[in-house]
Amino acid sequence: MLRRIASYLKGYEKYAAASPLLVILETGCELTIPLLMAQIINEGILKEDMAPIWRAGALMVLVAVVATFAGGLAAKCATSAAQGLGANLRRAEFEKISSFSFADIDRFSSSSLITRMTNDVTNIQNTAMICLRILIRAATMLIASVVLTLAISPRLALVVLVILPIMAAALLGLMKVCMPLFENMQKALDHLNETVQENLIAVRVVKSYVREDRERSKFMDANDGFTDAGLRAILRMVAMQPVMMICMAAATVLVLYFGGNMVLNLELDVGYLQTVLGYIMQILMSIMFVGMAILQYTRAQASIRRVFEVIDAQSAITDGGADRLPAPKGRVEFRDVSFRYQTEGAGEDVLKNISLDIKPGEFVAIVGGTGTGKSSLVNLIPRFYDVHRGRVLVDGLDVRDYPLDALRGRIGMVLQNNVLFSGTIRENLLWGSENASEEELVQAAKDAQAYDFIMSFPDGFDTSLDQGGVNVSGGQKQRLCIARAMVRKPAVLILDDSTSAVDSATEGKIRESFRENLKGTTVIIIAQRISSVQYADKIVVLDEGTVADVGSHEELMQTSEIYREIYDSQQEGGEGNG
Ligand SMILES: Nc1ncnc2c1ncn2[C@@H]1O[C@H](COP(=O)(O)OP(=O)(O)O)[C@@H](O)[C@H]1O
Ligand SMILES: [Mg+2]
């Protein structure tokens, strides 16, 4: 896993390599200071000689300056490396997510994807920083201090051997206790993020149902959960402090006791006693820091796993390999198609044995109750999902054999819950086709009955839309979405319940302009109102995922009970809006 993470340092390797070297230099400099101190005491103070004090003092200043520079540079390199690592990980995740099919996004959920791109990456970044600086520093300190203590007085080094196992045992115990606590903390954070994101995405719905109080208490629960989990983990860590303090104090007492005896027996210079004491403190501190770095790494492991889960996800839907594509005519065939969603628990077929043949230029309507699979059916055409059994063909070629952009380029799709993006109306329409001319934009806007209201805005096509298109009405938004799909001049135009918020008269005009201006285009529309579909060449009645009946309005009125039922219900109760 570490090697895998390291491969994402690409472009920042030199920082990642320089940082440990600089840390080692910094630490080395700091380690010589107690040695110089010993020289001042032994050669200078005890022998009452000023020269060694000057010499050692000057060296001390030099060493301190070098240490400061090395330290500063190390911090800079470690930061660059960690930030670079984060950027690379985010880029890899984003690229993968861009290739995700609808099914993949269903599987992860978009709020979890956001957490995985932000919080988890930050976690990894912080850990990289800690490993590059604190861990390297502590490890260098530890090794050098042990070596130096052994060199000065092997007997005093024995004290370390006594204290070390106690500290190591305490740290191991701490890690065992804290690991699951940190895991819980991360989960609680996930839950908190999920709550906030869901709430913000649906803020209008929350307000319209006056659910603020319920949502607030949901947030409070999640927030308290995170606080509790955090406190439990950190308090456990803090509880270890006294154990560490006792170890340090014990070590000091032992070193002073044995060392003092050695000085009295003239086995050790008093200056070195001071030095050894300094090194032994360094050893104990380093062990604590190593422990903390390991703890941080275990904490980050959950994040690393989550990030790689995204990067490694095999997108369910990838480009097909056909080398020759048929000319775009707009023919769509379903051959004995069955489909189910792969999400957990949903094992049932949503569509069962669907066979349909939609000819180029045909105007086809799909009707049926909610949840009968209308949206699922049309989502198979641009291959947002793959069929479970059977085949979907566009212009005679299986959709799975098309390169995705070639397939989707021939299809204009207005989704059931479509959105506009922040930017001007013109920019939004150009999503349909980047190279569309001004006349083409105007024509598409006119066909979608959007031209008049666009021109009624002071800035016309340059009117800014807020994210999601919140500053236009529902019906205007739907018409802009239709215009955007039409700019593409698709061979197949699919409207999934895209005129539900448009009044019947305007809808009638849109239908008329389709008839006149989209002669060669296959149009597939899903609609709730029979009045919107009765002029279609062919009406498909879906019922519980199967094709119940197919025919023209007149034919279906004769033969289809379901169709007649829908028709009658709309005659009595006015328009059945979905
Ligand atoms: N992303 C999804 N994941 C799992 N099940 C889904 C998903 N989308 C729709 N469904 C289920 O598939 C069935 C058909 O839905 P849909 O095609 O949207 O119906 P319609 O458009 O006719 O209202 C419903 O039972 C719905 O619950
Ligand atoms: Mg639907």
C-alpha cells in the first residue's frame, strides 16, 4: 500500500526525497549540541579555560543556524510533497469518477464520493506530512541517541533497556485501544458529512416541508456522534500522558543515581552525565513520536482504502470496439431486453422481455404509471445502464459496440430531473454542441418554445443562470433543457417527462415545431398527459416493466384497457400531472 501511495508522488519526487535528508541534517545538528555542551563543561568550566568555551560556543551557533535552515527547508519540501500527493490523488479520483456510469455512482453515492475526494485525501496528506517530518526526525533521533549513549557510557545505556520495554508496551496497548476508536471517528465523520450534504442538496425541499427542526436534530445527532467519537479517541490518548511522564521521571532518577555514582568514582566526566541525560530524554520522546506517527498512519489507512476503492473501481460501462459505425438514421430497437438495477437488495427485473422497433423519424410516446420502468427503458438507449439480458441497437449496432461519445453524440436526452449549470443561457445551450452557430441556437430555442422568454430577459442569451438553474421557473428550465438537447441535432431525441411543468398550450406548440422541423429525427417522449401523446405515430404502454400494448391513440382506445383507464382518469380528474 505504501509503495502504491508513493507512486502518486509523481512530479513531486524530489521534494519527497529532499525532505527526509534535510530532516536528518537538522536532527544531526541538534544532536551535536549536547556534545558541545559537554565539551564546554569538561574542557572549559572544570579546567577554568575560556578558549574551549569560545570554540564550542561558536560551533554551537553555526550548528544552530544550519539546523534552522535545514528545518525550514525540510518543512517546505514536506509540504510541497504532501500537497502534490493530495492533488495527484484527487485528480486520479476525479478522472475515474468522470468515467463512472450511473450504476457506479448509485453504488458509491455522490456524497460519499465527495468525502472521498476531500476529507480522506486531506487525511492522507496530513499523514504524509507527519511521516516525512516527525517520523523521520524521531527515528533519526532514536538511532543516533542510542548509538551516542552507548559510545559515552554503555552502563548508563542499560537504563534505557529497562525503561524501553515498559514504554513500548504502554504504546502498543494504546494503539490497540485507539485504532478501533479512530475507525469509529472516521465513520462518524462520514455520517456527519452525509447528513450535511443531503440537507444542503435538498435545502428547498426541507424548507418547503418545514422540516428544519427534524433536520436540525438529525444534524445535532450526527454532530454529537462525531464529537463523542473524537473525544473518546483523544481522551484515551491523553490518558497515556501520565504513564509517559512517569517513565521519563524514572529514567531521569535512574540516570542521575547511577551516573552520579560513576562521576563520584571518577568513571565518568560530569559533563557527559548531562549529555547522556539529554540523549535519554530524546530516546524516550522519539519513541512517543514514533508511536504517534504509527497511530496517525493507522488512522489514515481507512482513508487510503476508501480512496483506492474509487480509483480501482472498474467502471461498468466502457467504450465498445466497433471500427465502422453505421450512419446516424435514428433507428432504435429493443430485442428481448430485461434489466435490473445492481444496487443491494434490488434483485428484481425492472424491465422484462421488452421488444420494440422504433423506425427512423418516428414519433413514439411511452406511457404508464409511475415506477413502471419508463425512465429505466430510455436510459438504456444512451447506455447509462447496461441491459441484463437481450440487446439494445441504435442504427442496427448494439449500443455496447459503440464508443460512448459516438453513441451519446447521436442522442439528445432530456432527463427526468435535468439540471442547468451556472453560466449564461448561451453557455448552457452550447453544451449540446460546442460549435453551434448563433442561428442554430436561436432555432433550437424557438423549437423548444424558449426563444420568447429568453428574449424577454434584459440580457437575452447572455442571461446568467445560477447553479442548477434556480433562477428560472420550472417550465422555463424544462424548455431550456429541451433546447440544449436540440442544439445537438441528434438522430434520436428523448424527452423523459420533460414538459410536465410546461402548460398544455405551449407543449402543443413544442410538439408542432418538432413535427415541422425535426422531420428526420426520431423522437421518443415519456409523458403523463394523454393529451401530450395522442398525436404520436406509436404509443407504447408500459405496465410493471413489460410492454402491455403498442399502437396509435385510436387503436389503443379500442384495444388497450390500461390505456383507456389512463385516458378516462384524465378526462374526469383534469390533467394527471406527475
Ligand atoms: N437508480 C436506481 N436504483 C435502483 N432502483 C431504481 C433506480 N431507479 C429506478 N429504480 C426502480 O426501478 C423501477 C422503475 O423506475 P423508473 O424507470 O424510474 O420508473 P418510471 O420512470 O416509469 O416512473 C422503480 O421500481 C424504481 O424504484
Ligand atoms: Mg421516470
